[in-house]
Amino acid sequence: MLCYYASDKSHGMNRHPKKTNKNAPKTTISRTGRRVSRTQRAMKPAPVQSSTEATFPMRVNKYLAFTNHSTRKGGDELVEKGMVFINDRKAVLGDMVQETDRVEVRRKGKQPTYHYLALNKPPGVNTHKESIDDTDVLDLVPKEMRMHKFFPIGRLDKASEGLIILTDDGRVTDRLLNPKYDHDKTYEVKVKMSLRTNFKEKMEGGVDIEGYETKPCEVTITGEKSFRVVLTEGKTHQIRRMVAALFNEVVSLKRSRILNVKLGTMPAGGHRIIQGDELQLFLKNLSLV
């Protein structure tokens, strides 16, 4: 049984609205038709909170996701199965969590077990199938492991190669891919022409790619026509577009690291289970343990 208390900086929930205050100030009707009190008209807008902070009240599914217990969809499923309780009352879909509430997840049977694979995607293989005849990374998973319903976290374009993490843990997706978390990944890149003397400086400072300026990154020049780059974001074809904006062209691109998980000497098309200390550190980096 999982139990949270708002006093521990968690979030509670209560779908019952607050009672009306008979002594509340008189209201007027705004231009938008919404009732606004004189006090409210004089108030300054509330500061915008960080997306990583709790804001009350919040829906029960968002609460369960925020506390790293499930995804929002998974939270809805737990509620539908009658496993979520708010102040000893069985929760229903749409319940709102208040800061003073106590939330419990009362599971029956064993806790879910998740699985994680590191896979070396070869060039020419899609991350996701684009047609029935395509080969994608899931085709490289051994048949005896496909019962776990793996899916790839993120993607590499067809021409690129390297590390992709496969899992059946839906909590990982947002934690790893959302740029607000600044999780770093390393890429080894070879280009067509010799690198310009200011290439490192231009890349690290941010590159304008079709109106979007990339975040600062870390670049190490490894050869006349090669470099290593560490990114904390992953826009579509980002490295290829950054290089093109600096008047060069990517010849090959390999992802060699995601957080603490490294590609190492894994052969093309090969895989290994992420487990033990490596898994614990990976989940800790994602704030899932």
C-alpha cells in the first residue's frame, strides 16, 4: 500500500467544492462575463509556478504521476480499478487533490515489474515502422522477450545509429524526453568537410535552426572532420540541422550515451538488459526512486 500525506510536501485531493463564504466581498461582472470581486480586481497576477512544482488542487491522475507512482493514464487505470483512496474514500475519475488530503494506493497482489533494455540501433533501421515492410528496433528484440511489450524511448532517424533504450515503463518517457529536465545524451559525429576554426564556439553557443535557437551544448573536437557533442534536448534531426546551419554536412551520427547508460562495445543490432547498479542510477537520475 502506498500512502502520501500533504504534510510531507505531497498533494492531497478532495472533489468536494469549498463552502461559500457569506461574508465574501461584493462582485461585479467583468467584460468577459466572469464575476470578479473588488479585492480580485486590485490583486496582481499570481506568479507562474515552475512546471516541476506542485499546484493545488490537481487531478488525481496528475497527482499520481507527480509522485512518480504512475503515468497519468496509469493513474486513471488505478482509479478505475478502485485502488486509489482519498482520506479513506474510494477515488473516482476527476477527483481533485487538495494539499491537506491523504492519498493511498492499495494494490492487490504483486507490485508491477518493469523491464529495461539498451539496444544498438544499426543505420538503415527505423525507430518506429513507417510501413509494413520496414524493420524497426522492436524487430531486433529476441522473441522470448517480446512478452514485455517494449517501446522505444525517443528516436534516432533511419540513417543514424547507436543507443536506444527500450522499456515497458511508461513513467520514463516524459522524465527522459521532456527538455525541462535537461537530461544529457552524447553523440559521436563525422562530417563531410573539415571543421571551421569557430565551429566549436558556434555550436556551444546555440545555433539558429529555422527560427529556433538551440540550447548551449558541450562540444569536443575529435578529428579534422569529427566531433563529440553532449545535448540536453532532442529536436527533430537537431544535430544534422545544426551542422547544416554551420555550412557542413553530417556523414555519420552515433548516440553513445543516455545519462549513465553507455553503448560501450555492444555490436550493431545487439542488446543488453539494464539492471543492478546501472538501473538504480538510471532511475535515480529520472527521480523515479
